Amino acid sequence: MGCSFSKQRQRLIGHHKQEEDPAAVLAVQTCFDICDIEALYELFKKLSSSIVDDGLISKEEFQLGLFGNSKKRNLFADRIFDLFDSGKDGVIEFGEFVRGLSVFHPAAPQPQKAAFAFRLHDIRQSGFIERDEVGNNKVLFCENIFIEKMILRTVREMIVALLSESQLVFSDDIIQLIIDKGP
């Protein structure tokens, strides 16, 4: 598999300049290194082709990836999707996917995590978390625990894949230590 990006991957990220390495651009913009971005691309391909193979993640594909069911509606997943979809075009491109996941990286700055959490709970995007949004936030909190577990599972899968690629085998305890410690 390796850590190199093809022209097809460059188009998915949305960069058109030939001299720019899209993986390097994303590595500068996020907490991920180039190998992490390569692993995330594999996950992105899997999600983006789960319903329609168009190189974009629709809301239904996002729901399917989280719950195994594209019909199950979930306020928390809808809010995460909306925050990842920075272009507000109803789909998540690869660059949006990587930049969105970066906030969950252990090395992401606390102010970035706080800003994301605030935007997540500011449902009306008013700049305030209003009284009637607080009731919705109780639901979001419970769903947040579920999503956090899904993300940790994805991180674990990425680490196992990278270790396997390097022909390294570690026990589950060691892999958990790697996840817990972070960079």
C-alpha cells in the first residue's frame, strides 16, 4: 500500500495545482501525517462507495458507516456530517473528511476541540447555545459516546493496518497503549 498519493486521490482532495502534493497539504492542515492520510483515504474509499461509487460521502453513506443502516436518523451524526461538509454541498469530499476527523486526533489543540464541540451543540448556528438547544444536547451527549467509540475503533483499525503493512505484530494491550498515549 505505501504512503503515496495518486492523481485520482489528488482530484478527490480538490487541489488542482500539479506542484502541490495533496497529502502534504492535508498533513500541514491537520494533525495527521502522510501515512495516516493514506490510511484515511482507504477508509474514505470504502465509505464513499458504500451506496454510490462517486468518490464522495453522502449523508446516507455516513449514516451507513456509523450505524450499518442508512435509514437510521441520528441528530449527533447529522450535526457531525454538517460540520464535516464545510462546502455545504450535501457531500463530504476527501479533504473535508480528513480535516473533519483531525479534531478527534489526540494531538489536536484543545481550543480547536472546544470550538468544534461548541459548533456541534450550537444547532441553529446562532453563536450561542440557547435554552431549547440544551435538551437536544442531552441527546447529543449520549450519541457522542457512541460516536467516540466508533472513532476509536477506526483509529485502532488504522494502527493495526499500518503495523500489518510494516509486518509488525503487537498485542492488543500494546496497541491500546499506543492509542491511549497518542503523539
